[in-house]
Amino acid sequence: MNPNYTTDGPWSSDSEFVSSPDGFIAQVVERDTPRETEANGRLIASAPDLLAACEAVVNDCDAILDGDDMSGMSDQELFSAIRRTLTFAIFKAKGGAA
């Protein structure tokens, strides 16, 4: 498996199927309740957003640790921006609209 392979987002879910603009990604198999199946579909569909948020946070943290932060923001502003990035990704993974 190529760890650098990704399928571009945004992904979407209709509770049973997860798809991207390029087509089918996955089918969510209903093993439990429809509510759990829908939640699993939302979580899978949010994968590109969660990956992007994690990558952005890692990049910001690397810049802070290396002393190369060129954003011009204070530490508090930078950590607030990082928190917003993660909060939005979590919101979408839990079914919030983009």
C-alpha cells in the first residue's frame, strides 16, 4: 500500500455509500443500528478534512518548534487558529455542515 496515495475530497455520505467527486469510495455495511451506520458514513466521509486538519496542525507545530513561524501571530493567536482548524474538522466528522 502506498502511504502517499490519497483520494481528493470532499467526500460525502448518504448513510450507505461514501463517494468523492471522482466516484465511489466505500459502502458502509449496516451491522448495528441505522444511526450508527449513518455516523460511520459521516466519519469515513470526513477523512480528507481530518487528514488536512492534522497536516496543518503538524506543519504549524513544526514551525513553532523550529522557530520558523512566519505568520506574525502571537502564540495565543496561533494556538487559537490551530484549535479552530481541529474544531471544524471534528464538527464535520460529527455531522455538522461545511
